[in-house]
Amino acid sequence: MLLGKFKRNQIQILSLIISCTCVLCACGQTTSVSDSTADVSKTDTTSETAVIENTSSDETASFDETIVLETLADEEVPTASLNAAGTRDNTPTCYVPTASGVTVYSNALAEIDASNTAEGYIMVNYKGTNQKVKLQMTGSNGVTYTYTLHGGYETFPLSAGSGSYKVAVYENVSGNQYATAISQTISANITNAYGPYLYPNQYVDFNAQSQVVSKAKQLAEGCSTDLDVVTKVYNYATTIAYDYNKANAVQSGYVPNPDIIMQNGTGICLDYASVMASMLRSQGIPTRLEVGYAGSAYHAWISTYIHDIGWVNGVIEFDGTNWSLMDPTFAATSSDATLKNFIGDGSNYKTKYIY
């Protein structure tokens, strides 16, 4: 399970760009939409991509599956990670997304606020009355994300980084048939590289009043470094019991609520990742919630940015010499041989979506 020694300010991240096919359609055209949010607790040997299938076969873009190794050089670190006195400040630093109204694309049914793309997010507001509405976003890497909209402004990260994004809102017509409510291509120049992984969003949902934020502050008290905070948060997350009943019953489109997960003391892998990501982001530690595969299991975990190290792919533990992959789902159910078989040595973790 050892990831090996990392050089200062340099780490290689293995990321998987998943092949997908996306098709955009004009406003009002009927479309078939399949949910991308799968049951991340169950074993699944098939690739569940978010696909829009256009009945008229307008524009189709195909992307081959590619593995990319990325080396990070020195970067500006979030100020919350640094403290000249050597003692870390545990005051929460909750970033607040806003629909500034500077750059807005809208019609009678929906609004896309792209005022803060430099910070790494957009906000979408569905204003209609349809009970089943989807948002799809496709970045320049070709990966399509599908979200369920609930009405009111909601925040969505620009996970593909700077570049062009195709954003569309769809209303359900019947079955899996959807009509376009609004569709827009936006251009993003992200100047805050950590923004997408510090702001809350639909899957990492927290604010200054959240219980998960208060708990993170408590856990971070007395910590000297971000690594100390990661360890404390990780140890807390592993006390949450794995919910097998929920794992068997969870539906596509499920979105975790970190406060409720804490209150219940049980959860599935997406819940563990959401709680940890919310806690660490509220402590100013950039954190990615990642969904993909651990072997054949559809799974969720996190990656964190550690000062003087860089992005570490997978929750990590440092014993003074080596780094080890620590997955809170498996650690919390360490007596379950079936789940542990999926963890391998860390090399079988393949990221599909980043939130």
C-alpha cells in the first residue's frame, strides 16, 4: 500500500480522462439523458458515463480513454496552510460562492451565472416548475457531468480547469426524454487554481453554520500542520459506520448531506468523502472529492493538497519515511475482507469524476 517517497514540491498525480460521447441540442429539442451519478457503494464492472443522446444525431464528439501523468511545480499555497509561528490557526475559512450577476445567461426557465469562473465555479438557477431537471457540463477534456437541479442557485465546480465548457439545463418530458431549457458555451480562465476544491458545491455542501465545520474546527485545535488536520479528520471519519442497507438501497442521483451523516453516524463511501472534503475545505485545505473505480468497485475517496508536497492522490498517511494510501471507507470496515480486497496497492484507483 505504499505510495513511495515524494520529493518536496513535486508529486505525480495519476488521473484518468474517461472516454465519453456528448451531443448538444438546440433549445426545446427532445433529448435522452442518462444519470451520471451512480450508486458508488456497489460493485460495477461497467463504465457509467454521463451521455446525452440526441435523437437527430446533430453534433457528436468522441474521446479516447487516456492516462495522464501530471507533474506539479511550485505553486502559491492557500494562506490558511501557512503559519510563521509554527502553530496552525484552526479558524474556519469557509469560501462563499456568489451569483454576482456580472456574466449571466438566462431565459424564462433558467439562469447560468458565470461571473466567478476565475474562482473555479459557476452557479445555475432553475426557475421553472418541472419536477425532474438535469444540468450537464462538459469541459475541454470531454468528460460530461450530470447533476440534478433542485431550484434556486446551486454551485458547480469547473473540474476540467481553464477552457471551454458546454453547459445545458434539461427538463424532463417523459421517461428519460428531456427538452433543453437553456444551453450555453462559456469560457473559463481560472486564476484561483485551488478555488474548485475550496468552495462548497452540491457534493461538498457546507457553510459557516454547518456542524461539519464546527467539528472540523474542534478536530484541528492544537494542530501544527495541515497533515495533522488531515490525520485528525481521517481518524474521525473512520468512526462512521458503513451503512450496508443504504448501500443496497441508494438511488442514482443521491447527494450527501455532511451534517446528517455526522448525526446518523453511518454512511457509504460518498458520504465519507463528502464529510472529509467539507471538513478539510473549511480548514483551508484544498480537497478533491473523487469518484471512480477501486478495482471493479464504483467508489469515492478524496485527494488533498499538502503544503511542500503538492497534490496527493488518495487520502494519505505519513509515517516519517513513507506515504500510505488510507481510504476511510475501507478503514471503517477493516474487518470486512470483501471490501478490503478492492483496495489493492492504490494503483487500481481510477478517477472518473472530480467534485
